[in-house]
Amino acid sequence: MNGATGLPRVQAIAVGASAGGVEALLTLLAPLRRGFRLPIIVVLHLPEERRSQLAEVFARRMSLPAVEAIDKQQIAPGTVHFATPGYHLSVEQDRSLSLSLEDRVHHSRPSIDYLFESAADVYGAALAAVLLTGANHDGAHGLAQVKRHGGLTVVQDPQEAHVATMPLAALSLHQPDYILPLRGISRLLVELERIAC
């Protein structure tokens, strides 16, 4: 922990969102300035049958580089890595990304639980996980797993969420470190980056 702020020194940020997630992610990520050093790994539920344009859309709307995850790709600092539709996205022990076709979780592939649980196994207490708006329960168990590994857990304020089901499901399982509106989460990410090793 950092003595001055009480915040941990994290090495990666994992984010999950579903219904209403594009707008929420833009609000969350657009304020982050170029030079932000922490990697951000994002699962957003999207239709599997269409090619994702998330990386292109976000690259135009924010300062950080955005890429669609590629199997065996090393996680890059200061980069937003978006999950590919139709594939689970997980973090490997060598801190590379892995795409896989295991069964859907909560009817979703990619699954937020899948990302959070694998990232918690790799980063432990050096992970911050953020769960945003969504219409199912994906991410709730994964967020609790991050907490069990000592990581920092953040849930979007359900009163602000476009669809509150996902934040409420997380809150029913454990008390996160922070329940914040999107702009508060964005400020928290800036502070986490500032004290990161």
C-alpha cells in the first residue's frame, strides 16, 4: 500500500461492461492522458457475428492507444486492450493475452468473469478491477475473486449505471473497495497510475 494515499501500487487494470458499456467506457477512459503507464484490459459484451470496431472508435476518442487483443500478445503499458468478440480473453502467467473458445459464461463470450479471475491469478494484489453497467451477472464472481487475491475492486454506482443489474450482482457478493460514478472512477485510475511503480 502507498502510505500517503492508502491506495495499492497496481500494475494492471481490468474493466468489464455490458449494456450501456460503450458510453460508460468513453466517459471512463477519455480523460486519461497520453503517458498513462498502466495497461487496461477490457471485456465488453458484443454480438459475436460482427467484427468489433471498438479499438478504432476508442483510438479516435481518447489519448491512449487502443488495440484489439491478439492471442499471445504481450500486455503493453499505457494501452487499452479490447477483447475480441466470440473469444474469452484471459491473462497468462507471462503477462500475455490468451484467446479461447471455452463455453460461454452467463451466456457471454468473452466473459468478464474469465478475464477477472485469470488476471487475479497473475497480478494478485497488484490488480485493480472495475465493473460497470450491464444487464446480467457476469463479472460479479470474478470481482469477488480479485478481492480474495488482495486486488482493488471498484463498482460503478448502480444509480448512475445505464443498467444496474451487473453492479448490483457484484454488490450482492462482496463489498468492493469503491462504489463510484464514472468520473470518480476515472479520477481513481489517474491516482493509481500516479503512484504506480
